[in-house]
Amino acid sequence: MPMQECDIAVVGAGIIGAAAADHLAGLGYKVVVIDRAEPGAGTSGACDGYVSVSTKVPGVTLELAAESQRLWRDLAAELGRDIGYSAPGGLLIAETEIDPAALEAQAAMLRNAGVIVELRDRAGLLELEPNFGPRVQAALFCPGEAHVTAYLATQVLAARAAERGVRHLWRTAVEGVLHRGQEVAALDLRVDGERLHLQCRQVLLAAGLGSRDLGPLLGLPVPIKPRRGDLVVTERLARPLIHRFCASARYLVAKGNPAAAEASADPLERLGHGFVIESTPERQQIIGSTRIFRGDDTSSDIDIAAMIVREAVARVPALAGVPILRSFSGLRPFVPDRRPIIGRSRIVPNLLVATGHEGDGVTLAPITARLIGDLAQGRDPGTDLAKFDPDRFAD
């Protein structure tokens, strides 16, 4: 069996794995990236690209999101290649059934965390986005919110990593793990039908949904399950109807309380529906979304697509009659306590973990890469990662 060696084996080439591999290579590590498909073939290729702070609750996640927002801006300039980056700001909208006081409370929490936010009534909202119908009554406007095209950013980061010396093993399965004491000594891989023995000093598990199967192989339980999200894409428009990323306050409710959604008598709540819309650089509108537990099913569902369009037209009447190009769904890596898994394991001391970001992978990719870089070097990352502890699910 052929044998190779590296400093760090990165398992997973979604946006988290790609960002981490690129950063680790920039630190001088010899990195090999392993993926069962290709970069962006999973969740990172089936999502929107909102780089958001306003949708986070105050605490460490919001602090990381704010720093990551700055890192995306710097990365877009540094990479010198198109990743679909723009910073038009974002809107968290309140609808007729949402208590305006809840929006004011969210604004106060964000301001206390240092986020620039404007509370706009309907007249002020229409100055920014005049195509909202009467169902939308008010909004929080966050000028710093940004967008990247997730699959494109993943490809560009993987390309720069390769230029920095990273070796990518696409369509490669991890078939076995050799342990030496508590640590991972090597990975047994199958590459294009051939076996390869990869010795590694450290391993980064960044495989998203694949982490649920790979974690136990590496010696660590990773209780991730797929949470489906459905999106609809319009044809290119002469001019976008909505220019900024907009999310309903209901989107936050659906995200944060899956048990309540599943038990609800409201069919929209059971689908975890929360209205979101954004414009792509190609002048298409991406509309969504749902949060559903349906196993690994990503097959098209015409009823869900029709519901998404119907709910969008109720908020943006000008969408009526706009041709729909396609609908698709992706699977978010959901963790039961709704916190990502980021850090170094104490159970498997040379195992780093960066997975389970659910809908925050795009936002948190650059800062997650920095945290992993610090941990790989044995440095204090300067952030308390206790809430994200990789060992918290071990019995």
C-alpha cells in the first residue's frame, strides 16, 4: 500500500475545510485535504451566502460572526478573485403578526454588543427596499451585513490552498484509522479505487454531515444530523426587486426552536418556514427557506417550492409572474444543542474539530479557520471555546 505523510490531514472540503486548509498552508503546514466528493459538493454548494451578525444572539457566536464579517471583507480583497462578495447591508424584517417590541428588543441587544443597527418603520424601510408589500411593517437595518457566493468562495479558497502547496484528494473515502495510544497516527484511504496510507501529525475533522460517521472512526462521537433547507431561484432580472439580504424575524424563531416547530399546528411552522430573500451578483433572487428534519432527502418537493413562492409574493407582490429557474435543497449539519463543534479534543489529543455550524458555516468560515490555525500551533486562540467543546457529547 502506498504511504504518504503530512503535518495536518483536513477531512472535508466544504467552505469550513477549504478556509482552514488555506489558512493552515499559509502558516507553513504541509496539508492534505480529503473529501469523498469535490469542493462545495455538499452543504456549501446548496445554500445562500449571507454573512450575518444581525441573526445571532449576543454572546461568543455573535462576537465571532462580527470578526468573521471583517475577515471576509479582507479575504475578498486579498484573494483577488471573484467570490461574489458584496456588502449591501441586511434587513431583519417584522411582519404584521410579529410584535414590534420584539424587534426593538433585538435592536437593543445588538447595539449592546457593538453592532451598528437602525430600527426603521415602514416608511424608512421603503426608502431602502420599495418593493415590500403591506405585510412587512418594519425592519432592523444592519449596514455591515455582507454576501459571498458560497460555492464560488469554496472553490477559490481550495485553488489558493493548492497554490500554497496543499494536496487535495478528491473522491476519496476514509476507510480506516490507525491509532497510536490516544492519538490518530494514520488514515487508510481509498483514492480512485486504490488504497493509500496517510500518516499525519494532526487531523482536522471538518466534514459537515460526514462528521457523524467519521467522528467515531477517529474516536470521538459527533451527534450531527441533517436539517434540510429549501430554496427557490428566479431567472435573471433586468434589476433585482430586493437588493439586500432580508430575513423575517420568524426565520430566527424557526432556527432557534426546532422542537416547537415540529409540534406546531401551523403547517408553515412545521416546515420551519422563515421568509428570506437575497440578490445574487447575476441579478437573480434566491428565496427561501425551510428547516426540516427529513433524513438525507434532498429530492425536489414541488409543494414546498410552491409554498416558498407563495409566501414570497405575499411579502414582495412584484415577484408575481417572475419566472422561476429552479428549486433545490441542502442539508445543514445540525447539532442538538445548536452550537457548532470547534476545538481540540482532549480524548483524541491530536484531533481538531470544526463542524456542525448548521446555517452559520458561510458566516463563520474565516474566523473558524483562524481559530483552528491557533489551536494547531498550540496557541491560545483568544476566544473562550468552552461552549463549542468537541468532547461535550462523550459519555
